[in-house]
Amino acid sequence: MPKFAQVAIALPMDRIFHYRIPENISSEIAIGQRVFVPFTNRRVVGYVVGFSEEAEVKEVKDIEGIIDKDPLLTEEMLKLTKWIKDTYFCSWGEAIEAAIPSGIKKGKKELGTRIKGVAAQAEDFLITGKHKPTEEQSKALKSVIDTIDKKEYVTFLLHGITSSGKTEVYLQAIDHALNKDRQAIMLVPEISLTPQTVERFVSRFGDKVAVIHSKLTPAKKFLEWKRIKDGKASIVVGARSAIFSPMNNLGVIIIDEEHETTYKQDDVPRYHARDVAEERAKLNNCPLILGTATPSLESFYKAKHGEYKLVRLTKRIDDRLLPKVKIVDMRMELATRKKIAIFSKVLLDAIENTLKKGKQAIIFLNRRGFSTFISCKSCGLVLKCKRCDTVLVYHFEEKKLICHYCGYTQEPQDICPKCKSGYIKYLGLGTERVESEISRQFAQAHISRMDSDTTTKAGSHDRILGEFKSGQTSLLVGTQMIAKGLDFPEVTLVGVVSADVTLNIPDFRSSERTFNLLTQVAGRAGRGEHAGEVIVQTYAPGHYSILTAAKHDYEKFYEEEIKSRKELLFPPFVNLVKITVRARNDELTLKTAQNLADLIRGEDKEAKVAGPAPAPISRMRGYFRYNILLKGKDRTAMCALLRKVLGSFRKPHGVLIAVDVDPISM
Ligand code: ADP
Ligand code: ZN
Ligand code: ZN
């Protein structure tokens, strides 16, 4: 009988704690169980990760009790969470808590026994048949199925243009895994934005599917989790955290739209679900399929260098053509009309034509609100948030100025708070303004808008999309929410009001994001019998992101972008670790960040260290923020180095430090 248990606790402390195992539980205790342990003056939940004969400290306390008889965590989950701890700079306990449903974190016993799946409530679902695969699909499937049969780990990058039949490949790969008594995880960027994909899984596999998403209550989440653990559901469709589903015999893992940034968690543990999936596929000896029309630079680079296996779908199903994309140079529009126009004549004519033919259009602008920039013409003052270094955005419906970063609101102003002049101008446009301008121009048309302002109420997503699908509305205005996954055959026109919104963000991924968004949104046009047309308005018509997206040429985009990544030493050539130091006092924040950067430079052999530099948003919610950036080839080594430095770093009172491995943005 072991004397001591090694216990992980979900605190930001890089260590495992030893507790004595009292005699009365020594025959029951097992690795992977949750236990109650005393910690300082509290009783907390811990996770047993190992046993030992010796304790590393003299004063060892007793375990107070075992929470669940059957271990909650399998050996696989322990390995996976340990890998997360080593890779993403968090404690083992924090990694474990990310991997279990929130309903049982607090140490509650099992929550009840009535188990009916969420998906199963979609009552009389129809089990729909599969399609006979096309030649390209067959080839892709064969490679995947081979690895399922051989129980081999391989990551496939399934690069297929929109509507080329990727989802059908996922469905049939899963079907094969199920026939071999194995299970499947299917990750989607966000459940609420991909209702059609989820529908297809439920209609193909019925109640074998568990759907996990953030809007489920903790109790419902737990029930789905239990259904999976008990083997009643063998397919999980879910967002990021579904990668931790408690399957015991995975046959395939799939990540749809692998380039999406929602796969990165922005809180501790800041893991990337793609990398966790890769690790999990290795532990299960099963394939991982990364599907996308616009691979992330990281994934395509790996595919080019043989780390991933590249599989291509180059044709749309039924040989439908990709839509023609027209770029409109808004500088010319400005020159001929002598004023800033929201819509070019080309776009207005196209909308009119679409409406005349009884077809539908999607109008895209990746910025919400009415006026996005408010300034005084007399003294030049720009209205900014009191707590952040950001501009305030005017929202017409709420009649408020709102900060999009912290939610701060204030009344709109007509008098300049600085020079008291009456020359306050409301400039810049968001989706609200686009919607109002369109309804002015096309008074007869039925228009709806989809962005995070119109979708706060439960069910509003479904309502807006439902009305569009049924033809009640003919124009849909929206942000990136409408760029993905929607399949409406009557949409023949996509208008991009400004491609420059994402292009102008100061971030090394802005070109990639622009290319992705344009490609995705363009893919919404011409999915039915009628050819689609896309009109892209921009002040940067010569930019390669826009030119290559207009030609549907990913490889050309990759060639351009990879050059600049190499030159500037950004991923995929290095991994980044971003350290953000923040405090309410600017001077203290900078000083602390400088001291920390000096210490890292002193310790560092391999990684390059840059900064500290002010974060792109240098103040947020009243906190001044400075970034230190590490560039290196080995994430684990960089984390180990930071553990060492931060372990002995004397952080002044009131200063917070966050570490983000492979950050999505600066
Ligand atoms: P993607 O995921 O690449 O956008 P989908 O798998 O959604 O593509 O396929 C696009 C459309 O074509 C869907 O309506 C799907 O049902 C249909 N489809 C897919 N594969 C086939 C096939 N082999 N034969 C006929 N129709 C297919
Ligand atoms: Zn002024
Ligand atoms: Zn703010």
C-alpha cells in the first residue's frame, strides 16, 4: 500500500502536492480519482496523479475523502493534461479542470441519472443516407480508412475548396470508425454558427451523436458527458473543449475549418485544440483530419514538409463553378464622386439586379455598430473609452457610445468635451449603418442583420437564418458570423463592403485572416444552380491577400505570405510566447516588464527576446499593458525557462503577468 498520494490542484502553482493516505481509504484510492484535500485553511478538490513512498515535505496532511469511486480521469487523460501543462504554461490541475465538465469541478457527486441526450431530443430525426463518393472523395477516404484499420496515427490536411464535399468525407470516415467499434470526435469552430453541419451529423447518425456547446447548462453538459463516458454516444460534435470528451477507443478525430482562431482558448490553460487533438490522436493511434478551404500557414507548412499528409479536393460537387470575384477600387469611387461612398455603383447595381431576379444577397462587413470613429472637426479630439485605449463606437439602436473591448457606455455627444465646439462628426461605418443605408436605397427589400448585437437573445441565430432560408428576407447584412458554413442555394451575390477592416489590424496574421475571411464569405455565393458573383470593395486593391482570394488561389497566397513570415521570423518558422505584464500604474508596469525581460535575456540561450513594448491596445479596463515576446523552436523549453525565471521573480504588488504560448493575436 502506498503511503502518499501525489495530488494536482487547480491553482496557478507549478507543483504537485503530497498528502497522506489514511488507512480507511487505502484500499479504494486510485489514480485519476478526485479527492477532497485540505489546502491552507480550505478544503479543495484535488486529482490523484500518482503515489509515492516518500513525501517531499515534513508536514504532510491527510486526504479527507474520495469523491468518486471510479476514477474520473483515465490514464490517457492524465497523459494529455500533463502534455498541456508542459506545453502551455499552466499547472497540471488547471489543465485537468479544462478537460472535465464544469458541472463536476466543485466536487459534486454525480448529478442524477436521467440520461437523455441533447441531440436525441430532436425527436424523429431522419437517418439520411450517404452519397456515393466522387473520385477525389474516394481517394481521400481510402487514405483515412487505411490508417483507421491499421491503427496508425497520421494527421491529414484535407484541403478542399468550399462545397467540395469535405463534410461527406468526415461523415463516411466516422461511419467506418463506428463499424470498427471505435468512436469519433468532430470539432467545429462554434456550434451556433454551424447549425447546418450539426444537423447533418444528427440526421446521419441519430442519437449516437452527442452535441456539446457552450450554451448548455452545466447539468446538461454533464449528462452529455456521461452519455459519452457510458458508451451511449459514440460521436461527439462540439467546439474546442469537446476534444476532451471521455471516449475510450477513438477511431478518428476531425477538425473542421482548422484555421479558425476559436480553437485557441484565451484563458488559462491557453491551449490550441488542434495541437491537443494531434497529441490525443497519437495517444489513440488514430488519424486526425484537419479540413479547410484555407489552411493555416502552420498546417500547410507542415503538410509541405511531410509532417502532415496533404489530401486535396479540387472540384466542387456537381462541378459547380466558384463564384467570379470583382475587386472595386474605392479610391476611384472617391475620385469620381468626390465623397466617401459606402457602396460603389457596381455593388448597388448588383444588389438591384439580384432583387429583380428574386434572388438573395449577403452583405458583409466585419465591424458592428453605426459610426465607428467619432471626432471633433475643430480640435481633432477622438472620443475614446475611459478605461481602454480604444475608440468608442456609436450604436444607433441603443443610442449609446460603446467600447467594444470592455463594454463601457456613455451618452452620445454633440458638443466636444475638450473645445466645446459643436463640430462633432460621426465617421466610419459598421453593420448597423450598412443596414440602414441599404434600407434607404432599397425601400422595398426585406433586410435582416446578423452580428453579436442582434444575436444576444437565445434563438435569434436560428430565427434570422430561418427567415433568410425561407426567403422572408432577401438581404442579409452581417459580420464574420455570416461568413462561415452557411449553405443557401438562392444566394447569388456576396458584397464585401470593406475588405480593409481586417487588413489594417496591426498583427502578423492580418493578411492571413483577410484571405480566409474573403475566401469563406465568397464561398457563400453560387451554391445552388445559379452562378454566384462576389464584389469586394477596398482601398488596397493591389494587396496580395485580396488579389489571391479573388482568384481562389490559396497556393499563391501561401507563397507570398510564407516569404514574409520567414523574413520577419514568425510562425511557422518559430513558436511565439507572449508575456503580458499589466497594472494600473503605467510606470510600474513598464519597469516590471523591463526587469522581467532583462532576467529572461540573462537566462536565455536559444530563444530570441523582444520588448517590452506596449500592447497594440496599450490600456484595457484601466490596466496598462506591455508585451514581451519570445521566439524559439521549442515550446516546452521556453516554458521551462519561464518557470525558472518567474519562479524567483519578485512581482510588485498589483502587477499581473500572463503567459500565452502560440498567441493568436498580440
Ligand atoms: P464542404 O464540406 O467541402 O463544403 P459538403 O460535404 O458540404 O462540402 O458538400 C457540398 C454539398 O454536396 C452538400 O450538399 C452535400 O450533401 C453534397 N455532396 C457531398 N458529396 C457528394 C457526393 N459524393 N455526391 C453528391 N452530393 C454530394
Ligand atoms: Zn474639439
Ligand atoms: Zn473600454
